[in-house]
Amino acid sequence: MDDASAVTDVEVHKRAAAARALELLRPGLRLGLGTGSTARYFVEFVGERVRAGLDLVAVPTSLATAEQAQRCGIPLTTLEETPVLDLTVDGADEIAPDLSLIKGGGGALLREKIVAAASARMVVIADAGKWVERLGRFPLPIEVAPFGLGATRRAIERALGIAPERLTLRRGSDGHAFVTDGGHWILDAAVGRIDDPVATAHALANIPGVMEHGLFVGLARTAIIAGPRGITIVDRS
């Protein structure tokens, strides 16, 4: 299979996972809308349902998702107006068997985690390539305050036990530091293997200057995984 075919298959699987999540929609739903390539398909599909008459309100996890939702005609609210959500559907960069996640490849991890935590249920949609036995192959995004970056970097390196060259400042297409919707920067940590996501999450959360990290532990209740053999549903016990 050539690279173009592989990419096409991945997109087909992303769409399939997003489409399956539509079964969770119901009238009156208070819905969190995720960010990223798979979540974009879900937002597109939700828009189709709304235009067909489905009544719901949604909280987007990024400015990009908000803009797409508005184009699709999805009514939007905020967590100030609607502080408790019924469901959030979002993608992930990695999914472990216990449904611990790495998220933040799209740069929206802080808002994604806030919305997920405000939801009664978080469902992750992904292609089968995101399923891993252990987290860490995908670089762990860590959202940080620009102020005091040098000190924050050193604290992160110590907490993760990694060399300085394995912690890189994410940059945009213009070569400057990538800026999140919250006005922060992102450090991507090439950890390689995260043996204890809970301990790692706590260690990072205790560092001044770390606004949020991409370890989502105990938040996802269900994963919808689409691959060559069809759809697999994984529920966290």
C-alpha cells in the first residue's frame, strides 16, 4: 500500500468513528465539541443533524471548532451559561487500554480538558492507529506560561527525567512560538514511554508555570475506534 492509500484509509476510519458517535445524540443534549482532525468530522456530522431538526447546544473546545460549528449552524453556548454538559466527543493522539489519553497535538489541550471535566461522559473517537499498549510514543504536549520559561523547562525535565533536547518548544508555520487560544506556549516532551500516567500527571500539575498537560487520565468513559476490521467500542470499567 502506498502512502497516499494509507492516508486515505486513515481518513475513512476517522469518518467512520465520528459517524458512529452520532448514535449518542439526542434532543436537548448539552454537547462538548472536540478539536482536531477526527473531531472535525464529528462537528460536520452534528451540523447535518442540526440542520435536519435536532435540537441541542454545544460548547466548542477551541476557536477553530467554534468557527466550524458556526458555519455548520450548530447553536453554541459557554460553560458560564451551561456549566454542566451531558457529553463531550473528542479525538486523541494516543489511547491506552485503560482509556488514559495523550491529547494536545492540535494545541487545544487546556480547553479540551476543561470541557471534558465538565461533562457527565467523555467519548473518544479515533482511527485504530491511535490505540497503543502504553502511552508515550506521541510527544506529550505541555501548555506553559511564556513567563519564566527557562525555569519551567528545567522543572519539567526533572519531573519527566528527560534530557533538555527531548523537550522542544512548539513553533507555528511562521517559525515563532505556537500560541494557544489561551495565550500560552506548548512544550512537546519526547518521553518515549509513560509507565505511570497518574504519577506523571500529578508531577507536571505541581510545576508552577505549567498551565495544563496532555495526559487525560480518568476522563474518557468510552472509545470508538475504527480500523480495517470495522468499529470497536471500548468502555472503561
